[in-house]
Amino acid sequence: MAAPEPAPRRGREREREEESEDESDILEESPCGRWQKRREQVNQGNMPGVQSTFLAMDTEEGVEVVWNELRFSDRKAFSAHEEKIQTMFEQLVLVDHPNIVKLHKYWLDASEARARAWKRWCTQILSALSFLHACSPPIIHGNLTSDTIFIQHNGLIKIGSVWHRIFSNALPDDLRSPIRAEREELRNLHFFPPEYGEVADRTAVDIFSFGMCALEMAVLEIQANGDTRVTEEAIARARHSLSDPNMREFILSCLARDPAHRPSAHNLLFHRVLFEVHSLKLLAAHCFIQHQYLMPENVVEEKTKSMDMHAVLAEICRPGRPPLQWRYSEVSCMELDKFLEDVRNGIYPLMNFAAARPLGLPRVLAPPPEEAQKAKTPTPEPFDSETRKVIQMQCNLERSEDKARWHLTLLLVLEDRLHRQLTYDLLPTDSAQDLAAELVHYGFLHEDDRTKLAAFLESTFLKYRGAQ
């Protein structure tokens, strides 16, 4: 049997370059910012207590170091021995010998920092669930587990398998066999509520699954019975290990056995463990992102070039003391661009403002109503209404070859910079008001722009017809 031909050299080099770029990605930074954790893992042998080992970069010395991670699953036990553990690491840092691997620094992943990350993750997941559940009809994920939630390197949360349930319901029975649900795996059964299999899935199913995911994120891991299934005892131990009473109450409300007692995703965003008053910086960033289509791409760079960096940006007056001033030089433009990019990517959603509601599901994906097959309405289905406003209009009239009719060409520029060009052969009985109303009816124009377009068409008709 002939051996397989080797891949082309250029292809192998490209693969190696891509692998090298992936391994050099920065996953995390130390609290001081000096050490940067890379994706590439290192084999340190069987070191007791060390779960993960990665390559890292010392940004001050410009050399590679090893980043070791020790994880303690029982928080209460760790708290009881925290002082002793810190003393041990402080002594190890003092050990300095040319033939001994040097321990440069240690730090504890403090509960406050981990709590902030947990809140950020929960907020993004709930923001996605609130969006899905607000659809008409509601989109129920039905397979929300730790395997269908993905965390990108920049902290952005993405939920996968969202359309799994819709596809499986839309396909005929003989085509459903390749589709396998996560709930069929024993190790994922604890993510699904007690009523699973007995009643039809509702949005409360996703809330229970989210509560179990939030519990896993809070305790880092729920010990399974071997590699098969997580037991009720393991879940109870994980719940009791939570030291924050607000976090415990938040998770337990999601895990209520009665689906009617579980809160909605929207209401959970207002729970005291997650809710916070958004900063003016975040509100301004969201406003900037929503209206960025009205600004040039490099508007931040151009604005910062024209600023006097020594000018006062904000000032707090303090009686009897000098005012507290904040100057433009204290604002990092790089940090501002990074923050705007994170807001654009969805890392910091607005939780206490009504977000735009999603549209209804496409007709082929929406579950049919019970009476849909029994009767059909004779009236035509309504057209989708246009939600975008017109920011620019152009119109041109030309005579047809037989000089009997006018040929109308209308160009509309919408607020998202979409160009819409429409053509129409005018009849002698057509009026500007009727044409504008027809464009609104068929979903080409926003209702608020009807009067403006009618006036614009009327002036155009007078101009061309008067000239003729």
C-alpha cells in the first residue's frame, strides 16, 4: 500500500504559523500586569496540587516563565487554612539559589475578582436568554449546559446549539436520528430540571439549566460520580460551599423544583447580586456604538489629536481644599478603544434598560399553532414594517420611449447606510401621497417618513412635469 503523500511544504509552514499564533495568545494577566499567561501548556511532570501549567511572559525581563495554577474546590476549607498557605508561599519566594527554580511571585485569585468575573458571565448569559425568551414565539434553548457555553479569550460569552431544538422539531421523524441532544449524556443530566420528559419545555427549563451552570461557575467544578453522572449529594455540597448569601439565594431561585417559582431571565438581571447602576462611561459607550454609522471610522483618533491633553476633563469642588481634577492626559486612548471594542462585542450589555425586542421567528421555524392546519385565513398576510428611518432621498423622472408615461427612479439611503433603489412606471392617476402610502404598506418605508416622502415626490413631479 502506498504511503500517503506529505502535505505541501508551504501548507505545513502555514499550519505551524497558525498554531504558533494560537499558542501566543494572551489568556490572562497577573494582578500587577507583569506576567502574561499564554495558551501553550507545559508538562511539569506529576507536581502535587498543580492542576494546570502554562507558558507565560515576564514583560519586565522579556523572558519566558512558567505559570502554575492550584485550584481548591472546597472554599470553606481553603478559608480556614488561607493564612497558612500564604505563609508557605511567602517563604518559597525568599528561596534564591542559582541551581533552584525561582518562584517569582504568587497571588490568590481573590473572591472579589472571581465574583466580578462570575457576575460578568452570568449577565451575558442572561442577556442572551432574555433575548431568546422575548421572541415571538419564545425560543427555548433546551440544551444549556457547560458544554454549550463558550468563553472567548477576551471574556466574551457565546451560547452554542441555540437552534438545536428548533431544527429537531422542524425536521420529519426519519431525519432526526443524526441529531443528538446533550441531555442524552449521563454526565449532563443534572443540567435538566425535574419536570423534563413529563411536561412540554418552557422557558423555565433554560432558567434551571442556567442555575446549574451558574453553580458550576461559582464553585469551579461539581464533583461527579466517576465519569458518569453528578449526584444530588454533590450538587448539595456545591450549594452549601457558597459563602455569599446573595449568590446562594440567586442560584437556589433558579433551581426551584416548581417551574412556576423560577424567575424569568429578565428579572434575574435585576437581582441584587448582579444589578448595578451603569457608569456614565458605559452608557456613553453604548450610545457611541449605536450611532457609530453617523461618524467616521477613526473618529476617536481624530478627536484625541485635537485635544489639549493638559485641559481639565472633570472637576470635583471640595470646600476648604483644592478641587479634585481629572485631565485628558489621564485617559488612555488605547484603553478607550479596547473598551469600545469590548462593548461592541457584547461583553458589557446594558441590563437595566429595555433592549430592542427581537423579531418573530421565520415562518418555517416557528412552531405552528394548533389550529393552523384546520383553517386558512383568506386575507393576505401583513408585510413586515420598516423600522429604519430615511436620511437621504433622491428622485429622477424620465419619459418612456412612447412618451406616454413617466419612469420614476427613487433612491433612499437608510440610517444604517443601506441604499434602496426603487423604479416605477407612473400612471396619470398616481399621486405622491398614494405612492408614499404604498411604500409604507409594502415595508419599504418607515411610517414616520411617509409625509416627508410624499412632499418630496410632489415637488419632484411639479419640477419635471412643469418643465415639460
